[in-house]
Amino acid sequence: MRVLVFGASITQGFWDTEGGWVARLREHYDKQRIANQSDRGIPTFFNLGISGDTSKNLRKRFVAETEARVWPNEDMLFILCIGTNNARTINGTPVSSPAQYSEDMTWIVNLDSQ
């Protein structure tokens, strides 16, 4: 199984000298793969976090990032950890609205049915 983890700096592991939580998960499962000399049943993690991303940024890159990692006969699991940057303001102006966040997340979640 391929696990695609999308998000912003928290996902990316920004300012974490060990690479963040996604890197730790990947390391854990990579060690299992090496110890078992097999990848059967062991997930492969892809850290697709980009510092500063909002749900709108993620929506723009989601399909291309996903299609680039499709592997024949392998399931995919998605973890979405996005939204903190949507709450930011720049010079007192909100970067995003709750409605925009909801629209972006609904679009991503419903992609398979489109």
C-alpha cells in the first residue's frame, strides 16, 4: 500500500531535525521492510507536505501528485493534514475563509466519484 500524506509544514516536518512525523512513520516501516527482506503488506509513505500550503494550494496539486505515485495493483491511502495556514491573515486580511476550506476539502474527498 502507498500512503500519500498531504499537508503543510507540520506534515513536511519543517523545523524538525528528524524530519517530522511522516519521516518517523516511513523510517519505522522501512526498517520492517529491510528486516523482513520483503515489502509484502508493509506500507510505503510519501511525504507530500509543503510549508505554507493552504487547502487551495493542495487542491491545485493533488491530482498530479497522486497520479505521479500510482503503482499497478497497489492500493493507495490518503492522509490529509491541511488547514492551519487557511486560518492565517496577511496584513489583517484572511488568507482563506471557512467556506473556501470546506469547498476545497469536499472537492478533494469527492474526486473518486467525479
